[in-house]
Amino acid sequence: MKHLKKGRKFGLKRDQRKALLKRLAGSLILKEKIKTTEAKAKEVRPFVEKLITKSKTNSLANVRSLAKYFSAKVLKKIVSEIGPRFKDRNGGYTRITKTGMRKTDGAKMAIIELIK
């Protein structure tokens, strides 16, 4: 039974899975809208939302904890633009829109974007 089992494995090892989430989150923050599989979108959503919540308070500790995940370019954008944009919002920073099946392998596709 799958009770209390959280997260998807995507057929990857732990470090590869963490790298995938970091790259997806970084792309989402830079571009503010990405197209990926539905499972990956659902997996990256809570990860990104926690990071955006941290970026709302611009303290040194929060910036350093975000620096573990992102490059300088992404870090600058999340701290200076995205954090202040969601200052008055209590969660729900992303939207997932299902777009149908991919032609090649039939994977369910989705668009994940930051709310304006």
C-alpha cells in the first residue's frame, strides 16, 4: 500500500531527483512559465512555493538558504522581484494548467506558471 508515501521518484536516484527539482524551479523562476510533464509540475510546485515564501522576507539568513539552490541570476530575481510581488499573498503562488498528451510517448503535459 502507498499510505503515507510522499513524492515521486521519476526513476532517478536521490541526487539526480534533487538536481531535477532545482533546475525546474530555477527555470520556473527565471521564465515564470514552463511546460513540463504533469507529474513533474505537481512535484515542483510545493518546492517552489516554500522557496517563494522564504524570499518574501529579505533577511540574510533567508538569502543564504536560497543561495544553496540557485545561481546568482536566479537568486537575484527571486529576492528582488518575485518575493516582493507576493508580499501580501499567503500561498498559492503557482498555477498548473493541464494541456493534454504529448504526441511522441503519450505523457500527460502541463504548464506551470507563477500567478501575476
